[in-house]
Amino acid sequence: MRNTLPELRRDRGWSQQRLADELGVSRQTVISIEKGRFDPSLPLAFRVAALFDCRIEDVFAPEDDAD
């Protein structure tokens, strides 16, 4: 799954640890999501989208999504 999490995080000037703290997850979880090694649960995806005031589709998209 592709995601724009690194860009959204950097636009806010947040470290991976700050994002992890905001989401209530470990820094390792944030790293894994950003690198595409871990797909977040639906509740976590909703928290991410709400935190950045956007839609889940603005953050996460299937690898084969041609935009």
C-alpha cells in the first residue's frame, strides 16, 4: 500500500516519534507504515486521516491504484 504519511508528517515538522505519540502507537509502527511494510488497521487509518484532517484515501492507496 502506498501512503503519503512521510510527506504529511514532514509538512507538520513532526518527527516519527511525535507522530507515534499523537497516534498512540510505537515509533516502530510509524516507520513500518511509512516504508509500506505494515498496513494499518482501519481504526488506525481513521485516526491518521483525522489527525491530518483529510480522507483515508488522501493518505493510503493500493499499490496498483493508477490515480
